[in-house]
Amino acid sequence: MSSRTRRQFLEDSMFAAAAAVTAASAGSVFAAEEKVDIKSPNEKLGVAVVGCGGRGADHLKDFSQRSGTEVLYIVDVDANIAKNRARMVVEKQGREPKIVEDMREAFDDKSVDVVTTATPNHWHSLVSIWAMQAGKDVYVEKPVSHNVSEGRRSVEVARKYKRICQTGTQSRSNKGMQDAMKYLADGKIGKIQVARGLCYKRRPSIGPKGIYDVPKSVNYDLWLGPAPFAPLTRPRLHYDWHMQFPYGNGDLGNQGIHQMDLCRWGLGVDKLSNSVLSYGGRLGYEDAGDAANTQMIIHDYGDRALVFEVRGLPTQPYKEASVGVIFEGTDGFVVMTSYSKGAAFDTQGNIIQQFDGGGDHYGNFIKAVRSRKHEDLNADILEGHLSSALCHLGNISYRLGTQLSIGEVKDRLQSLSSPENLLGTYERFTQHLTDNKLDPATTKLAFGVKLAVDTANEKFIDNSAADAMLTRDYRAPFVVPTADKI
């Protein structure tokens, strides 16, 4: 098949992906499990949704219409959002849910069987842990954690309390993606040398840093939760927290976690990388954000590399993919341009296999809730933890970096060995900067520390500064428990 035909196929899949996204668009802290009597398949499961903004609205739509579930609680610290979402739920299921701003009130209710959460990232693990300790099963949006340690705690709590905990990486339930991953596992493109994740997604400035008024409808103390008490320093409270490290993980841990998860799945690895290196910057504007909008992350898996590219400035696709994954093997390559669609190519670029098909990720979760087998989950909390942790490791390397000129970055990369052509990726990176009218002669990048990883213990080797960033100081009473206190 000609390259023009291949390009047209991939462009069509990109448009399909974009269309799909548009269409979708103070109580007790639990220390012991409360037994929940899981109902028969003919009875409804009671659901509490914590964090009802963008993704939370999607949770509410699904669980208020699914025959086997009923939304009992809307939990949100923004009263305006909660009221709007309650009206939507009434239209869907007929019965009005109870609105509360403190999740612990919902967790105390034994009629709640399931908790789903789409809060800001810094709340994800603690919501999950508290809910599971209260005897609830959990669907937690990605990333499942704000740092590596609390992700591992979530896994340990799920296993100790025998809870079902699904990660919101819905690609794992899509037939097209499952078929592609089997194709890779069967060795159809030979030995995979590089798994490449792409997060080419335009992200504008979040506005100047300052001190801003919190909306009067918001309980800001509960919004902050585990994070330090601090004033609002960005113009918009909601969503833009992704770009501030106390609450989010940059686009690497926002959109990028989906593709990071797929890269790890395609490589067939169930542990962290041997080492990680990241470089990049927040380029093109100055604003209240401190997370990179242009970033490279290189994970070393021995004879294979997982390479991730974040580009928040306008950019052209790579191999016709923008938000997707590419697997480069000795006998061909696979390009997935959406959560469910893509193709395999031979070494000459001819299409040899196409993949397409969606799925029901919420349905997979409910199936496992009924069966009580976490093995039935397509995205068990362990999978979510490992993939989220790869994002966190990249950000730790980046945040420990030093400012270097672009030329100095190139010199550093030349001294490194990797299955990936690091200089080739670097040249595309710098061309991207030039395309956005950033002068390579004056642009500085943060070049991160190359961190060796103790994969068995999920710590770094001989780097106490990096180890300190595996967790955080928690603001009482919003404390993620240590391993000995779960």
C-alpha cells in the first residue's frame, strides 16, 4: 500500500478519535473494613461519585443510566457543580441523589457499594484508600496517584481489604487496542526496540501567577485536602491545577498517562524502568504553571526503551499520530492513533493489519464487582499504579534538573547509550521549538538527573533528594497512611 494511502488511513483514524472525544465530552477516617453485602445481579449497586467536574460528569451519566447501578451520592466541594450535576442525574434515573461536600459522609452509608472518583490528582489515592477501607469498591480516574508511594499504598489497601479497584485507563477495554496488544505480544513486528508515547496536545497559558479569590461556591479547605494550605495562585481554580505540581502532574500525568500505560502494556513489562531521564521546559509563555509543557522522558528497560514526548505548543503529527502510541520493532511497527484504532506496518511502511473497536470500561468494572475477582478487571489498580509511577519518575528527574542551553543538552545526550536514537528524537524536539519561533540560541531547558531505579522496592539508587519526592508531606487529617498503617 502506498505511503499516501497509509497517511490517509491514519488521518481518518485521527479524525475519528477526535469525534469520539468530543461526543464523550470531617467524619471518620476509616481504619477497618465494613462488610458490604454485594447484591445479586438483579439488584442495583449504590454508587457515590466523588468529584463531579468533566470526567465525573461522565461517571454520573453512565452509572445513572446503567440498569445495575444507581447514583445515591454526588460528592463535590463546589456547590454549583453539585447542583447542576444533580439535575442531570434526576433526568437520567428519576431519583434524586444526595449532595454532600465531604466524601466521608457518603462512605459511612452502607447502602453505597461503589465509589467512583474524578477529583484533582492530589486526592485520587486518598479517596480510593478511604473508600476501600470503608468496604467500597472503587473506580479511580488516572493517574491513580499524585506520587509513587501513595499509588503503591492503594494497591496494598485493595489487596488487604479484598476490594475491586479499577483504573480509568479505558483503552484497556477497547477491542481495537486489545487486538493490537496481542499482535505485539505474538511477535508480529519482531522484537520491540522502542515504545513511543505521544502527547501532542495544544495547551495554552493558564494565566499569570498571582493571588486570586476562590469561588464562593467552593469549600477550599476540602479542595486542598492532602496538599499544603496555600492561596489560589492561578486565575481558574478548576482544571488548570493540572499544571501546578502541588495538585497535578503536568500533561504527562494528565493526557499522557493514557499513552504511558499503553507503552508499558505493549512492552509487556510489569515493573518500573531501570532508569529514567527527562528534559524540557515550560516554553512559549510565562504563567502560573510550573509543570513542563514541552518534555522528553526516556525510560530504560535494558534492551528496550520507553520514550515519551509531551508537546503543549502547536506541533505536527509524528508518523501521522498526535495523541497515540508507536511501537518500533525489528520487523515492522504499529501506530495507534486513538484509544481504539490503528494499524500495523511492515518495514517498508505497508499496512499489514488494522485494529478497530471500542468497549465498555465501566461495564468491565461492574462485572468484577459482581464476580469479586480483581483478575476480571482490564485495568486493575496495580496496572494503574505502575503506569502512573512511570509518569511520576519522569517528573522527578525533570524537577531535579539544571538549566542548560540546547547545545549543552545535545552534548549530554551524545554521552548516553539507548536502544532509542536519542539524537534523532532531540533533533525533532528542537525543530519543534524552531517551528514555534523559539530561538535555540537563547532557549534554556531543564536537563534532568538520570536516576537509577531499585525496581523491587520502587525507590531510587543512591539519590536521597529523588527518594524524598516519591511521597509528600500530608496535611492532617488528609494523610495517606504508611505501609504499616493501612
